[in-house]
Amino acid sequence: MSACILVFVSTVLGCHYVVRLLPLWLAGHRDRSRPAMFSKGTKRKFSDGEDEMPDDGLAGAKVASSAYSLQRQSLLDMSLIKLQLCHMLVEPNLCRSVLIANTVRQIQEEMTHDGSWQVVSDSLGVEGSPSERLVATEVLCRSPSPSSTLSEQELERDTEPRLYSLVSYDDSSCREEEVVAEVIEDDNEALCSEAASNVCLSGTMSHCWEPGELRVQQNNDDICEDSRLGSGDEDVDVEEEDEDEEEEQEMSQKESKTMGQVFGTFEIKNGSSGSESALEELFSDVDASYYDLDTMLTGMQSTPKIGPYDLLDNLGPSHGPTSIGSTANCRSDLNELDHIMEIIVGS
Amino acid sequence: MGEDGESPKINHSFLRDYVTEADVISTVEFNHTGDLLATGDKGGRVVIFQRESESKGETDELGESGEYNVYSTFQSHEPDFDYLKSLEIEEKINKIRWLPQQNAAHFLLSTNDKTIKLWKVSERDKRPEGYNLKDEEGRLKDFSTVTSLQVPILKPTDLMVEVRPRRVFANGHTYHVNSISVNSDGETYLSADDLRINVWHLGITDRSFNIVDIKPANMEDLTEVITAAEFHPQHCHMFVYSSSKGTIRLCDMRESALCDKHSKIFEEPEDPGNRSFFSEIISSVSDVKFSHSGRYLLTRDYLTVKVWDLHMEKGPVETYQVHEYLRSKLCSLYENDCIFDKFECVWNSTDSVIMTGAYNSFFRMFDRETGRGVTLEAWRESSKPRAVLRTRRVYTGGRRRRGDVGVDKDLVWA
């Protein structure tokens, strides 16, 4: 898989943190000695480290075990991609899905046992403090026009506890932002909005997997609204020390949701009418401005195989199939986003 | 593709023009005498080959001829569409099983993911001639021209093989059918999908009995699927099914109507030294076969074939390594999905030799008496009748001989 394709896939499926880990994964893939290490169980992990670097003692063991953790993380990411991708095939192979899901569970259990959820964020090596990224995420998720003033207010006040809950709820959303930042550097704010709306995909992955495909963007935007509002109220009192446990819990919740979604759609397809009405209810209080953004970006939906840089090329007024009104809307949104991105990038 | 320096480079590209995806063979099955070989392909067709019988004196000494010629071809399954789920149903033939022969006709069962069909294969080499009311072309005669009566006589004609569908067993499975097995009672057969096993009567198409159901109430709790199932060759009440967790369950239909509770479970305890994240995946059993004697079971998982004694549940009595050199490549094989490939295994007629497939057109045969295994290559170019297949060796260390196949370059990434 080339990096370009993975970026797009990740954007759509909300498994964005994979983008950052791709280099490690590929490195592991090309280095033949690594898979051997990877296949050894937990029991031998530390003894291997000690064998390899007897002189360095503890330091050596630590390096070896962190390499093991990185490989374990990349295996987890690979598995999650496989789970999501295989769900999009015409005929998902149930046996394969079950085996991959079991592998994911196994990794998660081991990581929980090790207490190594910290490694997940450490290994990413992301720049900037968590709060900055989270603020950006929330703002990008929010609907542009009605709350454009609100976004600035939110930026100012300390919303860290609330935003933290957002991270735990959609685990990958903060990493989603990584790609958004990269894209912005290419000076295309429109893509930023697109990616922003896709950020919301990460929260409720279920909606990516409705039969028939990559759902229309508007649904995802609306889900983001809903999830953000829901989680904000509940988890105001989250503290940093509880980060590990919360993340584990949310991870397991998210994963059980993942499993449910993977296997559930084997069932859902029989009773899809029920889930449709539930979705309708969710979207009843939708903010209409998103539809304008959506129509402007419709061009991208029809060409899913293009990598991100190609997307940037294609996004121009000449390709936009929209009216003047929506363009004006987008302009104000883009200015808003421009401002926010400046803050993040620190220019 | 594993060719060594000795053989000339064969250009296979011309074949690719004529061979399409639909021609890929997905299943093969001999009938009980070995005279007929049925193959199913991804395009839903079944091709039956018949052994050439030679009456030359020399051949009789050596045994039967090794040549098979096309006997009949028919379209078994067509691509279908499930409107409720908006999913295509593949026409690929997953399994073929012959029924024991009871008269001049042959019967076989073929199945795709959802529907099982019973086909009657019969020969016609005579036709009646001399009807009173019809002429040679079948048109009604003018009765005024009929002056005498005649008895129609059978005259030999060219051999015609007719294949007709006799039964269609549809709508019995929600998930993909992976196995069918004909019972020794000659009247029933089982079909297994990922989560359920049904027993059908060969004569009744609108009803089947569900005897195993491992679907959990909440699909989120699903951790195990059924991978293969087979009836016991002699005892019509016993069958086994294997799972993705590496267990084989023996069930007795006399115990209860629903055989969720197994009579015996065959499971090898995990080796803690070899444990990895892939342990479960490589332990998934892809095929299970009873021996002809009915005493042993043969199972195939990703790296090994195992022989189990029905009397001993705690572990296999024999384990043979098929391609142990892949154990260190599991991560890469997981990445490219090869780790999910399924291989079949089979006994010979005397249960003394077992055989299973591997990658790169290799297959492995193990002599149970000596415990030795041999690797053979199903190489197209040497496919003359009765030609001895070349044995191949996979280089895994030590002195490398000419002709050895390297794991990295040739086997895994080819």
C-alpha cells in the first residue's frame, strides 16, 4: 500500500492515527529480522532484550521492549484496517473477520495488562501539546456558520477536561488532525474542511459501514455534532491520571463497537429498515450549512481512488458544481479555518 | 515461480490470454471408484473427467491408465443476487461430493455459498427407432400411411452424457456453505456454513434440520466459526466439525436433536514457547477428514497436518510439518492475507499415506509408517501420463543444493 492511498483510506474510515505509524510498520516489514522478534510472546520479550544487549542491562531491555510495543501497535493498526476494509467488500469472509477481531482483542488485552496505553501516544511522536490539537479538532468538527464566533470563545477558555473526553471517545480524532495540518501546508483550506468533516467519522465508525458504501458526508458531519455534544456533557470531570483507564475503557468500548459493527452488519443487512429510522432521528436537528460545504466537495466523493495530493489539484472553483451562495458560505468558513490553522501551526 | 536453473524458462504468458478468473478450479473430488473426477470452478461450472480405460496387455500389469478425458461439462450454479442484503452471491463451486453409486447413473452434490444441488449424470448410448406414430424426425405420421405395426428397437448411437439437476436445496443457509458430506445411510447429507450445520434428506428440498448452531445471541461475542464438517464413514449418527480456534468436535445425533453440546472435543494444548499473536490464526483448522477405517481424523491447519485417534482427545497422535519455514514469516503473511489461506488434506485408500497442498504448486505427502515426508511439485510441463513428479526441497539452512527453492524469494513473495 502506498502512503498516499493509506492516507485517503484513513481519512474516510477514521483510522487516522495509522498514518503516523505507517513508516514504522513498513520498516518492520522490510527488515526481515523484525518479524521474528514480533512473533515471540510476552514471556520472552524481556529475555530477548537482555540477550541482545547484555552490557546495557536495563536500558537495553527497555529499548527492546519499546520496539516490541511499536511492532505490536503496528500490528493492531494493520488489523483494524483489515477489519474495516474487509467490511467494505461485497462478500465479507466471516472466518477472516473473526480471526482478525480476535487478534485485535488479544493485543488490546496484552496492552491493557502491560498498562502501555501511554506508548500509543508516545510512539506517535506528535508535535504540540495535546490541548492544541484537541481544540483544533473540536473547532473543525463544529458547523462553521452559526457558531463561528463561538469557536473563538472556546479557544480562549480552558476546555481541556471536556476536550480530553473527546479524545477518548474518538480515539483517532486527534491524530486525524495531523494529516489536516500537512494538507494545510499545501494551502488548500477546502481540503481542510473536507478532512475536518471526515474527522467526525472517527467517532462513530458504525456509520462508515452502512451497507452501500461510503455514506454521504452530511451524515458524518451530523454524527460528529451529536457525539461531541453527548460526550461533552458527560465527561467534564475527567482528569489526567485517569487517562489510561479511560482510554482503555473507551478503547474497549470502541472495539466492542467495532466488533459489533463488523459482525453486526452481517445481521443488519436483514433489518436495515430499523437502523435507517434511528439514523433519521439522529439527523433531525442537522445544521443545514453543512450541506453547502458538502455540495462543494462532492467532486471528491466520486473519485475515491485519488491520493491526497491529487485531491488538492482537483479542488478548484472550476471543479465545484455549486451555486454562488454556497461558495460565499465556504469563503467565510475558509477564513475561519485559516485563522485556526494559523494558531495550530504557530505561524 | 520457483523454477530453478536446470529447467528452461517457460513462457506462460500465452496461457493467460485463454485462462480467465472464471476458469480457476475451486474444488476437486474423485468418485468412490476413482473412475470419475469432478472439478468445480469459480465460474460455477463442473467438469467431469473419466479415466481412460485401456485394454492393452502391458497396461493391465502396471495398473490403470493415468489419463483422464473430459466426460461432461455443465453449468452448475449461476451468479445470483440477494436482494435483502444487496449482496452478490458468488457462483463459485465450493465443494463437490459424489453419492455412492446405486445404479447405472452417477449422482453428485455441488454447492456454492448458498445453494446445494443434486445432479444426475447418466449415459445414453442407444436410442429407440421405428416408432409407429412418429417418423424419424419426430413428426407425427399421417395415419393413412400406416399399414402395419412394428416394435421399436434400440439402436446404438454415439455416447451422450446427460446431466440433469434433480434437486435444488436452497435457502438453508444464511452464511457461506463451506462443507457438504454425504451420510453412510445413503439418504441424508449435511451442509455446514460458518455458524450452522444442517442435515438434509436427499429427497426433500423444502426442509432441513439444523443440528449445530454456534451463533451467539449477540454477534459482538462471536469468536469462533465452523470451518469444516464431515459424517463418519460408517456410523451414520456421528459427525465431526472443526473450528477456527483449532478444535474438532465429535457429535452424536442420537444424544439430542441439537448437537451444540459435543460428545468429544479434540484440542491440542497450546505450546507456550511458540505463542504469538498469530497462534490462534495458524491453529484454525481448514479441513478435516475421517480415515477410511473410521478410526482416525486428519486435520490441516496453517503449518501442519495432524492425525488424531478418535479414542484420544487430548492431542494428535501424529503431527507433520508442512511448511515450517513459514513460521518466522507469519507477520508478513498476515499482512498480505496469506495466513488466511485454506488448504485441504486427504488420506490414500489404505490410510497409509496422507497428502496436503502448499504454496507454489507444491504438495506434500507423508508416509505414516515411516514418518517421512516428500515435497512434490505439480508442474504443468511434466504432466505426461504416469510421469514421476519431481521432488523439491525448500532451502532452510545448511548446505544448499542445486534446485532448492528459497523461501523468501521464491515461495513467499512469488
